Amino acid sequence: MRTLLVSIFCPDRAGLIAVISNRLFELGANLGDASFAVLGTGAEFTAICSVPDHIGEADLKDDLSRLAELADADISVKGFGLDARHAASASITHVVSVGGGDRPGLVAALAELFAGFKVNIVRMDAQTLPGSGNGRYVTRFALNIPANSVNACLAAVANTAGELGLTCSWTEENR
């Protein structure tokens, strides 16, 4: 088995994950870390896959591009040269959500704040909620916050959100 990174960007439509994951399964691939997101009217699927040794990058890309649902997709398949196992810093300790009106620079400000506390951002999602026009914007961060800075970090996030007139909430995940 070898490890490949599969990235697909195409117009959003129902059933994309089913079509992609089923075809990968039929080819003998095993999905590792994977993500899917709607980005505007597009959709992005990315996954680390363990595939049988006989499946090459070009062959897999060609196979996926023959799927009717991916006819207009931008597909990339390449070797994954990093370790597919997570480091300890990828363990999610907290999920933080900040929401309210759109504030340009919010993601940058929060990312800088997290960096100052040596927080690893494991996953981030930011979006204008459908039907809200320019209204409700929500940013969610899945984080690994060092135990010795949890309280100070979360207080700083709450203060930053409050200063911008935004709501802030968080949950603690299993440590």
C-alpha cells in the first residue's frame, strides 16, 4: 500500500462524497483523514488515501475524472510524503466558535492570538450562514490548546470577540 493525497474541487452538488468515496473504495483505497467543504458554489474534497501499490497517481486521477459528477472538476492526486499519523499537537482539546457580523481580519486576529498561546489550529471553518446575506458570519476552530494556557487563551478569545461585538463559545473535548 502507498499513501496518496487526493484533492478535488468542483461545483457543489448533492451526492459528491458518496460518488467519490464509493469509487475510491471500489479501487481498493482506504480513506484516512478527509475533509469536505462547500466554498461558495463550489465544493472541495481532500483525503489521504492508502491505495494498492499498482494504482498510480495519474491512473487514479484519470479514473476519478471519468465519473460524470466530476467531469468539470479540478482533480489532483500526488504522493503524500508526510506521516499520515497525527502528532500529539493534532489532538483536539477545544472547539471555539466566534459569530456575528462579518469582521474583515477576524480570522487573522484570532490566528495570531492562538499563535501567541502556542495553540495548534487542527481545523478551521469560516462561513457566512446561508440566507443571512452579509449578516451572520461564523468561524469555528478545532484547537489543541496547551494545558497551561487554556484559561488565559479562552479569556483572550472572549475579550477579542466582545470588543468586536461578536459572540463566542467553546467546548472542551476529551483530553
